Amino acid sequence: MARPLRLEFSGALYHVISRGIEGRDVFADRRDREKFLEYLRENLKRYDVVLYIYVLMDNHYHLLVETPAGNLSSFMHALNASYVVYHNRRLKRAGPLFQGRYKAILVDKEAYLLVLSRYLHLNPVRAHLVRTPEEYEWSSYRTYLGMRRENWIDCEWVRERLGANWRIAYQQFVQEKAAEQDPFQKVRASFVLGSESFVQKVKARISRARRDAEIPSAKKLTRPSMDDVLQKTSQFFRVSEEEILTRRRDFLPRKIALYLTRKCCSEKIEEMGKRFGINYPAVSKAVARFEETMGRQPETARIVSMLKKDLLCL
């Protein structure tokens, strides 16, 4: 199994989630939560990390943090290790508390910080722990509303975006979009959430460190997307992408697009099937049949090879 992301650089913003092993509770009571927040404050200062959001649930926690020093791994190791030592001493136990390494998603600050802050602060509401986010004690939401003072949380970025009466504006922002779609559904290659231009910048960083074994997801991100395949195929055959996705019998551009998506992209077969309007087994069968076709048709194989080369050089 590939190791989680370790793409670190100055100014990177991350959503971090760390879960209890086997789904077990990480925080049993107020004492546990207060002790974790104490360690969080200490390590924010020690590692010069900026905290925008925190949410403590029973069996996991969320952080939205920025790393001016590009040192997320060091910060997270110190934070979790401190809490595990406390937790094990308290319960007179030994062994791991957290489920392997934390998961970190690299976030486009301009496009997603506000959106993620809303989604994370609503987590206790979605879990049916409270009716409104301000009722939940163990998140940064009350700090944003001015209900308590936590000067180790950076609310300035949100304040600058929302202007005068920003606390009221933020509360309305959270309440009005409570049913908004999960932004994490837009994560690319399992560790990047951002606009297309942001993704391209991350690709450039990865290209400079492409041989780094600590970034196993790099290959996934630098692969072409299904949209790239559709665009290249439609341009080559001078047909619309809609035709490729909807036409059926013996339509060569569709067959090629389906094959290239399966061979060159990181999308799962289920995702491909939904886009092309066919089920899981049909995708595999179509790809296998087309491979046989290429064996009989050298010109078709040549076109596929050319398109594949173009896609992998994107």
C-alpha cells in the first residue's frame, strides 16, 4: 500500500485528519480534549505552524494548518506522539492510538479555505451531536463567532475576506450552505484540493521531485485526467466530447477514449463507467476487445500510440 503524502514546502496549507486505530475513540472526556488542545498550542508555537480550523470528534480530529517552514511531518509527529504518551500513561496501556499515519490533503488556500472551514465546522452537526455548530464546544467555530478567545487560532484571513461585521457574515456563510456538497469529493489524486491552476503548480513541484519515493501519489497526479483524454481524442477525430460519451456501436473515437482512460489515467473503473454510461464489467470487456482489435489493425494501434504519447507528455 502506498505511503501517504509527504509533499512539504513553505506556505503549504493542509487539511489533516488523524483517526483512532480500528475506529476506537481518541478522546474519552473533557480532560482528554483539553490535554490535546494544550499539546496543539505548544506545537503550533514550537514548529511555527498557523492553525485556521480545528474540530475534535470522539474517534478522530481535523486540522486546517499552514506551514511557513514546510515542516508538516515534524509538527504532526510531535503532536500525536505527545498525546499518545499522555493517553497511554493515563490508561496504563501500551501500543498505538492512531490509525497509522495521519492523512494530509494539500489545499488551494484562495479557492478552498473558506469552503473547508464551513464544512469542517459543520461536522458535529452532520454527526448529529448538536443542532448548530456554535453548540459544539470542541471546535474553533466559537472563536470565529467571538464567543471565546483563542489567540492561537488565526481568524485574520477570514476576517480580511469578509470585511466589516465579518463574524456575523461568517455565521451566515456557514448556516446558508449547511447542505453544501462535500468539497472532498473534488480531491485530485487523493491528496490535492484546488483549482486547475493550483493543481498545475503542484504538478510542477512534483516534477522537480518526481523520483522522490516519499511521494507515491505523484505518479497519479501527473497522469492525464479523463478530461484530457476526451479533449485529445475529440480534437484528433474532430468530433465532440458528447459524441464520444454517448455514441455506441463501432464508434472508433469512443473505443479509443475508453481504452486510453483505462490505460493512462488514475480514474477508477466505476468512475469511467459512470462517465461513459456503462457498468463495471462492460468497461473491462470493452478494453479487452479493443486490445484485440489493435492487434488486427496496425493503423488503429498507431493512432492510439500517438495519442498515448501526447497524453503522457502533458
